[in-house]
Amino acid sequence: MKLGVCYYPEQWDRARWRDDAGRMATMGLKLVRIAEFAWARMEPREGQFDWEWLDEAVATLAEAGLEVVLGTPTAAPPRWLTERYPEVLAVDAQGRTRAAGSRRHVCLSSQKYFDASQAIVIAMAQRYGRHPAVVAWQTDNEYGCHDTLQSYSPQALTRFREWLRARYGSIEELNRRWGNVFWSMTCDGFEQIGLPVGLPAQANPIHALDWRRFASDEVLRFNRMQVDALREHAPGRPVLHNFMGFFGEFDHHAMGRDLDLASWDSYPPGAYRFDELHRSRRPPALGTQRPSRHRRVPPRPLSRHRTRPLRRDGAAGRTRELGALEPRPAAGAGSRLDLGGLRPPRGVRLLLPLAPAAVRAGADAFGTARQR
């Protein structure tokens, strides 16, 4: 097993890099992941790239005997992009445009953002794809973090209607399968279909479910674009994504099939306060890989939950997919909760603690039965 670390050379004075690299090697570390939030340093102005600092960072780590995992920086767009093209910003369910200045504030349905992301990924891969020290690539960072995958922008609505047209073929078939005769919801054309939010009563459940399916497919499309670029320009290097948490907003297994490796960002118990988890309907995370520097709270025991470590796929000889998510059965329960197709893959299994609220969140996200 090789141990690695996340490192952000862009945040440190260059005079420290060599010493930092030497300390990593002395500690026995072998891998270093860098650059996944450094878009503004790599492309400070549209179409103008600055690789000099990253060249030096990679060389410095390599000289210390360390191998590099490069992350594509698409989770943190530069200011010039959001200011020049404000349509790349995501819109929340209340119609408010998300502000720039943090991360993951973009709309994956925005064609401008898709094109800009593709350009930076290709530029990175062309420069470092065959570098001997770069042994793997990570796409983006923690899809689903901060509840940011669903954007209710005009671009998203347009693509949702196109997605529905491709799925159903005709508005008559959509009306039939959605049961739109109920409450006079029958549509005369796909252009009449809106977003499943802002309604006086709950949306048609199939409308809401298809919206979530569409949003998941948008993430897969965005990630697949990056994988395709890396496969072309960085041949022979494995491609991974760092999944995180019980994020039911997209199909992890479908994404896993596009990847070589599925990594898992494990945060320690106590990194988040339990009351915050309860309000957000998130389960506590397992692991002790990253101490929290934001909330100094004591860890809480998780002995009431079953856990099982991530296992390598015996047939493939490597981890291929994100593992299964299984709740502890309630007393008297006769079957597992159907989370709309998140079935356990073969080989890899990862069991997380699921609080009842998290189980309800999963059921809300995918429904208890799939619409075929």
C-alpha cells in the first residue's frame, strides 16, 4: 500500500516546496495530489496559461521521489469566468443565482462552462499527460458536495426538455407515463414542461424523479467529457474521482464504470456537528484521514453502525466502482430499502453508517420504485 497526501503548492511560498517535499518523502509518503483547485493560477486570463509554477512544483516533488496525482480544477472556476460569463453560475430552487467566491457554484448544464472546463482539462493533459512523475489523474472534486449538483437555470431547463424528448419520444408518451391526466397536467408540447419546484403543491412524483435522473446524467456527461480528454492525452494513466458522503444526487455506479479507480474522501467523526448533520440529513462520515480545522469538537462514537472497509476487486486486481450503500435493517424489516437502482456492484463494497434521516433522504431522492 502506498500512502499519499494532498498538497497545495499554490498556497505556499516556493522557498518551502523543496523542504515540504523532502519531509513527505522522509515520512514515507509516496503519492501527492495537487492542482485540483488551482484553475486561476493555471489560466489567469481566458486562453492564457501559466504553467511555469506547476512545472516547478511537479519537478520538485519528483526530485524527492514522489509520484504525482493531478486533479482537474473544474470545481473552482476563476473569477474572470464567472464575471465574463455569468450564465455559468448555478441557480437554486428559489430562483436565486449562486454567488461566486467559494466553490461548486456553477451550472453543469451551461455550455459555456462545459466548454471552458473541457479547454482547461485538455490543456493540462496535453502538457502533463506523458510526464513520468504524473501517475494518475483525478476528475474535478467531490461531485455533490454542498448540495450543488442541481441547478434550476434556464440552460438546465432547456437541456431537461431535450432529455425528456430523447427519453419519451413524444409528448403523448410522456403524458401517458407521467399520468398527466391527473389534475389536468396534460402538456401539448415539451416546451410546456417546467421545473419541478415553485409549485403550490408537490410536483408530480415522476416529474420530480425524472428531473433528478436528468441532473444525474448531467454530472455523468460532464465527468465523461473529462475522462475522454484524459484518455486521449494522458494514455496509460488511471483516471479516478474522489467520491464523498452519501450524496444521492447522482448515480455513483454509472460514473464508476467510466473510471479506472473510485477513491473515497473520508472525513473524521467530529468534523461536523451532529445537529448540523441532522438538519442537512447527512450521515456522519467515517475515517480519520483529515482533521477538521473549522470545528474543534470531540469525535462521537459510531459503534451503533455496521462498517466494512473498501475491498479491491479480486477479478480486476483493483478498485473499479464505488461500493454499496446499505442501511442497518430496522427491527423486523424483511428487505433492504430500494434506493432506485443503487445496487451493490460486484467486488467492491463500502458500507457507511446510515442514520434514519439519511435513509429518508435517499428515498426522497430516488423514489422507492424505479420508473422504467
